[in-house]
Amino acid sequence: MYVRDFMSTNVITISPDGSLADAFALMKENRIRRLPVIEGDRLVGIVAYSDLLKASPSEATSLSIWEINYVLSKLKISDIMKTNVITVETGDPIEKAAILMRNNDIGALPVMDSGRLVGIITESDIFDAFIDVMGVGVPGTRLTIEIEDRPGQILEVIRPISEEGINIRSIATFHAKDRQELVIRIETENPEGIIEKLKSSGLRVLHYEVF
């Protein structure tokens, strides 16, 4: 799973010479909260909705509507944009984008390819990737099984499921505070038989849910 698989390619951008009013209008029209700033064919910055709000006159201002609109039209994007833009490449793993967003407390990353802006990936895209990884969307059963952290343990879980001819949609491991869990999504809505088989194999099924 790579950034290119989940990014949006119809990127709405703005120039450094654009005004706050221009940026507000673009965000409202396209229902977005961030605009990469492009000069020529180069990415030179990024501006977020929160940046626009910080630069706008306060609601408590004594300025008239005309004066506020004048300020918004004269203040340029280059005056408020962030220039230290954190980016990812199209071929980066999706988890790299997630880590960068989490560690830097940002909600979107411009996506580059050979130095050119080709897309943007947002928190919503990361959620979509997580849903895809977990195999959600095809009717089936989600199993949570306690496992030991040792070689061959996952194979011991997969084998009885495979022997029953049940397709495994997804597999993921999670580290809880006091144990390690294997979460498997299998393509059956009648999991009782396989659950009993797993238990008889000495495995501890912590939870299952059909959805």
C-alpha cells in the first residue's frame, strides 16, 4: 500500500500572490482546509484554514466590513504561508505518511513525484487505507485471538482456518498493554465452527463479531 494508491490527484492550489479572500473562496468552494502554494511549477509553501483565521481581523475589531474586505484583499498568501513544507513521495508506504502526520500534528501532506506536486493525502485518506487494510466492506467475521510473540504462532492460527476452506480477508497484529493480539477478518458469517476449532487447537479467541 503506497501513497499513490490513496492520494487525491485533483489538487487545488494557490499562488503566493493570491489574497486571503482568494484562499477563503477556494476552500469554501471546494470544501477543503489546505492549499498548497505553487510558484511556476514549484511547491513553495502550504496554507491552512487555521492560518487564514489567524491572519484575519478579529470578530471584535472596530473595522467596517469594507475595511475588513480591504485587509483580506491586500494581505498575500506569501505573508502567512508555511514554507517548511513536509511532503511525501508517490512511492512512499502509506504508513510513512501516517507517521509524518502524527509526529508533526498536521492533517495533510503534499505528494511529490520527481520534484513536482502530483497529489495530496489527508487524514481521511489514511482512514480509508486503514479500513482497506482491515478488510472491511465484504461481509464476514472479525476474530481477535491472543497470540504469543514467537515464530510460527501466526501459522498455527491460519492453518485451521485454511483447512476449513475459509478465505482470510485480512490479518493484523496489535500490541495491547499485557498481550499481543491477532485480528483476522474471514469471509464467513457463520464462524461458530471455526471458533471451536481454534479453541480446540489451544488458541484463545478473545472476541468475534459478524459484520
